[in-house]
Amino acid sequence: MQDDFEIEAVSRSDQGKGASRRLRREGLVPGIIYGGGRDPEMFATKHNVLLQHLDQEAFYSHILTVKMDGRVQKVVLKDLQRHPAKPFVTHVDLLRVAATDRIKMQVPLHFLGEDVAPGVKAGGQVSHTMNDVAVLCEAKDLPEYIEVNMETMELGDILHLSDLQLPEGVVLEAFSHGDVEEHDAPVVSIQVPRGGEAAEDEGEEEGETTEE
């Protein structure tokens, strides 16, 4: 797994839709870097290289390195705009971060043990309510992903946000609003298949009729 992502960028001063269209025709993606108590900087980067980065899940929840005009900046991906009908990235927003900056990021969930969960082996259906969660942490503590252990889940079991094991220094953004119970949303559940209970009841009734 890649430990670091580098974005080679060139600064730009031209603005407007016309300038952005010219960049895209040249195979470049326009973007902006902001935050960190400094003025925003406009840049452009190669579209094909950016797409390669975007194919890796870790890119979305990772501290990135931007090299531009002989300078190096640490950033995180904050926004990505894509063409509505074509496989093109049209704009990218990056936020400058320092190691101790407290940031909010979406982090993917990795579900472990789903195939061995007793509830799945019993014929239950897994329902993922969330595939990622918003976390608050210092940039240096940003996790690449959060594991969700499903190994012991039975039929009818539900794992909630409060069941997640978080790395040290990381908290869920949902719980920063106050009452944990009020914001303790379900993450994943193992449900009895539709008709499962009915089929079982029907079988019992038929068995009773036969015995009579």
C-alpha cells in the first residue's frame, strides 16, 4: 500500500471558465490550495496522474504532498468535481495542513469477518448502512481506514457508531454534537432474509399436521 502520494503541480494565474477549458484540453486539471493561514494558490496538475491516485482508496483519507514551484506543501483532499457524463475530473480542492492541525475528514470503513459471521453462515443478509464516517483528529493521527469487526455477529445483530474501535486521538464527528445515544447511528446489520421466518413457521405447521 502506498505510504505517500505526491502531486506534481504548476502554479497558474489565469482564471475563469475559458482558462479552465484550455487547461483541460492540454490534459491538465485546475485546482486550488487554501488554508493554513495563507492566501489561496491556484494550480494545475496532470489529469492522467491524478486519476491513478484517485483509483486508490487511501488517497481520499491521506496526507498528500504537493510539489509546486520548488516548494513542498502538505495537504488533504477536500473536494473533487467530476464531469457529469464523462470520466473527467474538472476541478480539485486541497486544504493545507500541519501535523497538529485538527481536521474533519471522511474515512472509509473496512468490514472484517463478514464471511465467517455466525449470522451470515445461518443465511442472514448483511446490510451496510455506512461505508465511511466523518472523523475529527489532528492531521498526524488521520487513519487511512477504520476496521469494523463482524466476526461474532449473529442474526439480527446491529453494530452502531459507538461500537467502532477508533485509533488514539480520533473521535467521531457525529458525537461532537452532544448526546451520543441520539447520534449513535447503525453501521451494519445482519438481517433475517425476507420470508425466512415465515418459511420456518410454515414448515413447523406442516410437521404438526403430518403428526396428527
